Amino acid sequence: MGVTSAGILVYRRSGSQTAFLLGHPGGPLWARKDLGAWMVPKGLIEAGESPIDAALREFEEETGLKAPPIVCALTPLRQAGGKTVLCWAAEGDLNLADFRPGEFEMEWPPRSGKRASFPEMDRIAYFDSADALTRILPSQVPLIDETLLLIQRA
């Protein structure tokens, strides 16, 4: 079985406009990338953990914020690298001033034998739906599309 991660796609509405909360991955590999690099806060499901509990935990670990109430589960998707993503939509207007990302460690510079710590996400922001669709990883676009359809039907 392949790798599966779980995440939360937060959105907020103002009149007829919808904005999505996306995170920009931290670390040197993503530093110069913008369009098509942002993503839903997500992470791996730990052994014995339910997918929804993993999504809530990962959201808090990656952003330092508590996820708003879940609205619905979105259709699972498979990213370009083969990872399966389970995601839930949640509506809320979070205070981004409270953003406190978790960290990860990796060898840097490559093949140096040295380890460095980097934020899991170096920034988060709300983007209107059109902008969010250009910034999010192409493999995660269906999550925004599906959420917009659900909002229109409600």
C-alpha cells in the first residue's frame, strides 16, 4: 500500500467570494517556488491513528492553529508522486498572526553530512479562489474545485 496523508482545506466566505487557506512549504527546496507550490496543510497518518485525527493533528503541527469545524470529507486524490491525500473541508476565518509552524530536519547542504532545521511551512495565507487555483500544487487543484462545487450547491 502506498503512502497516505491527511489534511484540512480551510476556506472562508465573504458574500459571494470564497478564499482558501494554503501553506507554502518551508526549506531550501521550495524557497524560490511560488505558483504551483502552495499546498493544503497535511501529513502522514500514524499507526493506529484515524485519518480525521491525523488531519487535525497535522493541521495544528504545521500551522500552530486549531482547525475550524469540519464541513465535509472531500474525494481522496492521488498526487503526482503517488501519495494518496485524504482531505476534509473546514470553514473558518483563522487569525494568521497566530501562525507558528512546526519544524523538520534534513541534511543541508546536500551530501554535507550536516543537519539543519526548517519550518514545515514558511508562510500561510488566504487566497481568493482564482488565485488559490494558480498557487496550489496542480495535483491538489481538485480539492479546491470540489469545495467550490459544494459551496455553490449549499
